[in-house]
Amino acid sequence: MSDPTMPTADLAHLGHVEVFTDRYDESLDFFTRVYGLKVSAEEGGSAYLRAWEDYEFCSLKLTRSDTTGIGHIGYRVASPEALERRVAAIEASDFKVLGWVDGDPSHGRAFQFEDPFGHVFELYWDTVKYQAPPEDASALKNLSSRYHAQGVSPRRIDHVNLLGEDVREFKRFVDTCLGIRCTEYIQLDNGRMGGCWFSCNNKTYDLVCSEERGGGMGRLHHVTYATDTREDILRAADIYLENGVYIETGPHKHAIQGSFFLYAWEPAGNRIELANAGARLILDPTWEPVVWTEADRAKGQAWGLKTISTFHTHGTPPIEGATNKAEE
């Protein structure tokens, strides 16, 4: 008999993230020419973007707005029945339900709801798979599209990191509404959680909540795409340098989760990461979450780089009076 306290594997993977920008043209130029995502479509004030091996039509929905930050986070479920189970669990919870919404060019109808801090999530099953035209088709039949070597050219979407005032409450939201497992977390000396990492499959994580220390509400910390190699990230740093992109921190290696990283701010100020986790997967079905203490974190990242102050305070949209390096 299955353990009712264990994750149900109803979620298949992180599908897409909607990011708001108040500098639409500049942001779109960054994500295509510099970062190297491909445009699947552009309509209704949004660009539907994907990395070259994302199988879906869209993994990043870039939306013109008068603000920045997160629009919504979309997860594809494992089956229509999984969607029914998740909807039932969400509707029975004490978290805010927004209900069913029509799809967009990238997927069918979706069920939306909110975490305790106002981040909007949606679950969907019906999706639009990218059909590469001849000029974008790979020579290999098992790739979604060809590697085009434009800008950084990450391979796929990897994860999203959100800011929340109470990480433990976010974990309760994830346990209840998403039903996915916690893989690692930070335990602070004051009893609070400093951050928590979650995964719905064999990847080590695809969702993170970090403690909000900047005074905002419902903010985005960062969106991350994955590269094939560490060398891709070193090359990306040079590409950023040549294109005037603000590099916040890295390249370096995280202690938590072990990924090689580079953080930058796109023109509107949204933090965007590149990560390479190598071959690290979680295959152990009895995996216990790894707990990092405040003393552990004081040692810095894997090779000793100290976490810079803006990493704890910068999020989008910015709080009043905050400095946006993209505006300097």
C-alpha cells in the first residue's frame, strides 16, 4: 500500500514561467539575441519563448507590463487523472483558488491557484508541442529543434525561485497543492526556514522558495535555464560582458544542490540564472531532505565565495527606493 504522506508524482515537470517586463523590447532582445531563446510566437503583448530542447511551444512567456516580476508558474501534470487529483486537493485546501482559465498559444485550459504570498500557479495537461519548421529542425530525430548557437543558447528551462515571508508555510502549500518532495532546505538558528528546494521528478529541484528579506510580497527571485557544460557558463559571462549585461555573481558553484551558476539581471531587472548541474539526479526513492544550518551557510558557496548582499534583498518587482542596476 502506498504511503499517503509521500508525494503522488502527479506533476510531470516545470512547464513555463511568465515574467513581466516594463522594458519589453529590451528584455526581448536580451532573451533572444543575448540569452539565446527562440521565439515560437508573439501576440497579445507577450512573446512565447523556448530553449532549443524544450519540447513544449513555450517555457518562458515574456509579457509587456508596467511592472516586473512573476506572472505565473505553470506545471504540466502527468495525466488527466493527475490533474483531477490535484484540483481536488487544492479545492479542499485553505489556499486561494482562482479556478479554470482558458489556455493560450502554448497550452490548453489550466487550473490556477495562489501560494500564501500571491504567486500564481497553474496546472495543465493539454499542451502544444513545438513543431520545428524545416529551417529549425535538428538533424537528429530525437531533438525538439536544432542547436542554433545564438547567444548563450541554454538547453532547457530548469527551475524557478520565489521569495516568501515564511518558507515553512510555502512548504505546506507545496505539500498540499503540488504534492512534490522537498530535497534540501536551510534551517536557521531562529527556527525559521531560510530556503527550501523541491522536485517533482528525478531532477534535484525545479522549484525553490527563499526567505523574503527585502520587504516585498509575491516577488520573483530568479528564473533559471540549464546549459550542457560549465564551459557554456564561462562563455556566457563573456557574452554578458560584451553586451553590457549586469553580472550579479558567479560563475561559481553552489554548495546547496551543487550546480555551477551565473546570475545576471536582464534589462528590466529580473534576475536570470544559468546553471549546470552535471549528471546529478536523485534516484533514491527513500531520499531524505538534506538540512543546511546557518553555520553551514556562513562558509559560503562550495568553493568559499560569500553570498553577496543583493542576493538576499533583490527581487522583482523592486521595493520602493531599491536600486536597479539595469537603470544605472
